[in-house]
Amino acid sequence: MLNYIRFVQFPTVRFLEVVKKQYFGSMGTTITTQLHIPAPVETVWEVLLDFTQYPNWNPFIPFIEGKAVVGERLSIHVIPPGTKGMRFNPVVTQCDPLTYFAWKGSLGIPGLFEGHHQFQLIAASDTTTTFIHKEDFKGILLFLLSKSATLKGFEAMNTALYNRVLEKI
């Protein structure tokens, strides 16, 4: 009797538990790009974390509001080429100065669609930075992701970051 009542009263919760066990762990994709920027890591980091300037140079993520502090919620507008874009409010998961910045966001209910966006900076030398731009996607609505548009968005942002950093040195 107790199991029956729980099922009737909480079908959504039970459904999500089943879906997560069967599909969530195995359904995922990653998009990764890499770029070498002829500038010190400090300069690249400064441009990357200056969210107020994103509308002036970033075609993929023209808007970020919030602080690059672990646990903080950001307000982000992402526009992959050829799409209307989307707004979401991810949480900063990691911010290691001069090396790594990441956030994780989802569409409402965990397990439907989640993205873990990551920026990594590696000082290849005193005057060159390797920039790795990556996102891990997973969830049962993963089929809605336009991988090609997202990749083009990453590449557009990378090129714009490269140009913006060169303007600073």
C-alpha cells in the first residue's frame, strides 16, 4: 500500500529516478576547442573574466552578469550562430585564477539537459597561452543540442578572444 501511494503521489520524482539510472550516465557529448594566443596568461585571464566587456567583443556569449566566485549564480545569454540563443543562470563551479574557470547549468529539472562549461588557460611560455574552451553536455534532451552551431559559437568566441587579447598587448 505504501509503495502504491508513493507512486501515485510522486510520479514525476519516480520517473526522474528511473531515467537517471537508465539514461543519464550514458548520454553525453563533449565539445572541445583549443587555441594558442601570443600573450601572457595574465592578459588572457583579464579579458576572459571582464564580463562587462563581453558585449563589445564576444559574439557567442554577449552577456554575462555576476561574479566569478565559486557558488555564485551567473546570468548568461548564449547565441550560437544561426540560433535565437538562450538565457540561463548557471552556477560557478570552479575559479582558479590564471588557470581555470567553469560553470554548470541545466534546463530546470536535473537530468533533462545539463552543461558544464569550462575555460582553461595554460602558460605555454611567458608570452604564449594555450586556451582550451570545452563543454560537457548530458541529459535525456541532449538531442536538442545543435553540436555544429555550438562548435561554431566556440570558434567565433575563440577568434574574438584572440583579437581582443592582441588589442590589449
